[in-house]
Amino acid sequence: MNRRSFSKMALAGAAVAPLMAKAAKKMPNILFAIADDWGAHAGAYGDKVVKTPTFDRLAKEGILFEHAYISSPSCAPSRAAILTGQWHWRLDEAANLYGPIPVKNPVYPDLLEAAGYCVGYTRKGWAPGNLGERSRNPAGDQFKNFAEFLEKRPKDKPFCFWFGSIDPHRPYTKDSGAQDGIPLDKIDVPGCFPDVPEVRGDVADYYFEVQRFDRETGEHIEQIRALGELDNTIVVMTSDHGMPFPRCKSNVYDDGAHVPLAIHWPGHYEGGHRITDYVSSTDYAPTFLESAGLPIPGIMTGRSLVPQLTAGKSGRIQKSRSHILFGKERHCPAQAAPDSGGYPCRAIRTDGFLLVRNFSTDRWPAGTEDFKNAFFPGAWFGDCDNGPTKTYMVENRDKDAEHRRLFDLSFAKRPEYELFDVRKDPDEQINLAANPEFADVLKKLAKQLNDELEATGDPRVVGGGEKFDAYEYTGGSPLHPSIPPKKRKPKGKGKKK
């Protein structure tokens, strides 16, 4: 990978115009349905409890991706990477939660709009954060719902619509899952949580909202079918990162970085295939542009998924997609004052291993417990959303050795390198980085990770990464239960003192 290849300026709308006549007859509609905090929990992936008939049908009739990963397990940075087709660490302040996307980085809705598309979104587009110098949300114009968008769309224009559900983001209505008939005793509790009723009930409530997102996406698809336009509509169903539980969201383990992904375009791609290529959320933008017959700006680091969609077979389609990169910058300023930094880390995932590099091992990965002295007043393990599972794990950490082990996996400090054998240890809990038997694997993957990050111009590798810790933060934080949940201002404007 040549770093220069990632520094080309985006093509302007004028450069797109000459292609409009050629592409006009083939330009597909695009429905991008993105959940808020949905991990890879769906019937198509083998989950026997959660009911996801819409996703499962898209997977059966379209293309199911088994190794889809986000760029960052944090809402706004993940969405910024999707919209720009670039890894979040290339987006300056947009690498952080609440950081606006600099206007120098083109977003695919703008490029499609310049080529004749009608673009829009409902509910959660790019968020949370301020728009900065942009005049509208990067996802497009906002509409009350999909029906309003379709009603106002000129009939002769293809559309690109972003359905940004707020499910299954916390908070949840307690016992909503059980009351809806989700069998708590059948839930396969993730290995990083204690298997207790409090956790099972919390997962069921999460499932309840996953099912609501699935149902609403199905309703959007039926609206398109009623218009007779489904055969010329690309439907993408995915998430911005994993479930909002300890060691999941805001973490680069599979429970935080691995997401569901199904893509469906009736009559254009042969469906029913399961792809094992490693794909990134940065790949959506170039996929949409290529499918519309438009050029892909050289600044985009993502790669079009058209080869995977048109392969007509399952398995590994491109040998070069044998691994994937992802990482994290600041989610919340969750450390003790005066440290305004996040928990910077990068990772590389292959068929056999996950290697994580933590750049600030002196910091707490889930944030400080000392809420009275936190940089953000009242922040309590601020990089982990509040909820029954978090509360149970914190309050019962000393119950026995197993509770302490699981607590430490989520909340204790971590070494610079973590290496997991994902085939023998799918829950990614046994760090092999210090094991002499895996020294060669560690060395090889560490070099590969460093080299590829350097090629992308990652500031954490080429220099200047401290800027991510200094950007202003305008959001909130999970607060200690003793503090009323109201907006508080941090001790400073995002700069270390």
C-alpha cells in the first residue's frame, strides 16, 4: 500500500456530471438501514433466540458477510468512516465521538446527489456531534420518515436513503424482552458476562430492540416493493458497532467491532451466498458509487464490494481480503482529571488471530471508577454504557474468582499488545502476547499492523496522534448512579492540562 494513494483529492461534482448520462439508466436506488449498537446477533448467524426475519431473508436471497467489521466501535466515528469511505483515524476530529467531519472529506451522499440522486435520512444520521462547517447532516436532508421522503422525491430520480434506527441503543425498558416472550433460559450469554438472571434479562431487553429494528427495516422494504422499485434497489442492513455492554461497544474485540451485514439487490446479484472475505464499513461508500456508475475518489481507503456481490459463489472471493484493520480513538473523556484523552488502540483481525495494540496502557480502557475526580464530572467507567449488566459486574466483582476475572477483562488496565487465538478462544479472553510459543505470530502481525497503519498515514504511527486527545468534547458521559442524569460540563475544553 502506497501512502500517496490515500492522499488524492476527491472528485468534485463537476467531474461526476459527464458520467450522469451514461449511468442514468443503471443508477440503482439505495436503502441503507443501520442499527445503533447491534452486534452480530441474528438468526442468519446462528442465534436461535433473537428473531430477525427481515435480515435473515436478505441474507438468504442476497449476500451474507461473515466477517464485516467497523472502523471504530463508537457511534459518530463509525458513521464518519461509513460516509467518507475512510478509516476514522484519517478524519482529524471526526475520529472522536462528537467530532465533526471536516469538509475536506467528501461524503458519498453528496457525491450521489451531484450525480442526480435524491438523498435523505431519518432518525439518526451522522451523530452525535456538531456539524462544524457543514450546512447539513452528512447523511443528507432530514425527513420525518421514509414515507415523507418518498412522497417528496421527484419520481424521475433515483434515491439514496439512510434509515438510522436508534435501536438497540440504551436505555432499555426493563423486562421488555421477557414480556415480549423472549425465553431468557435459551439465551446464549456472551462469554465476557456472568451468566446470571440480571444479565439474561438485560440481553433479552437488547434483543427486543434488535427485533424492532428488524421489523421496521422490513416495513421500509415493503414500501419500496409497493412502488414497484425493489428490483432496482440495493438494500444494505448493518450496524455501527457491537452491543452496548461491557467489553463490547467501545472495544475492538469481536463483540464490539464485528457487525452483521447483508446486501440485497434483486435481479442484479445472484443471491444465497455467504462471503468470508474481511470487509470494512469503509467499503460501503465505494460500493454505492461503483454501483451507480460513478468514479471512486482516490481519497477513499475503502474498497468496493461489487466483486463480492457479483462472484456468484460463497467463501473467500479476494485473497487480499484475508484480514481487516480497525481501531478506536476517544469515545468519552473517561479518565481522571486532568487527562482528557481516550483509549487509543488499533487491531488487525485474521482467520486465526486478533492482535490489539493499546497505545496508552496507563489509562483505564473503560474509564476511571473515581467519578469524583473524573475529567468529565461524575463520569463512572465512562467508556461503558450504564445498564444492568455493567452495574451487576461492578457490584459483584469480589463475589468469587470468576466474577473478578470477568470484571478485570472489561475494566482493568491492559498491556500494550493483546493476542488471541480466535479458533481456540472465540471469546478472546486468553492473551497470548507474552507466550513464547506465539512470539513469531506476534512479531509478524505487529509488523503487518504497523506497516499498514503507516501506509494509511495513521497519526498514532507516523506521529501527531496526541491531537486526538486535545480536540474539544461537547458530549456527555455515563454518570455514577448517585448523580442525576443531567448534562455536565467537563473540566476544560478537551485539552490536557
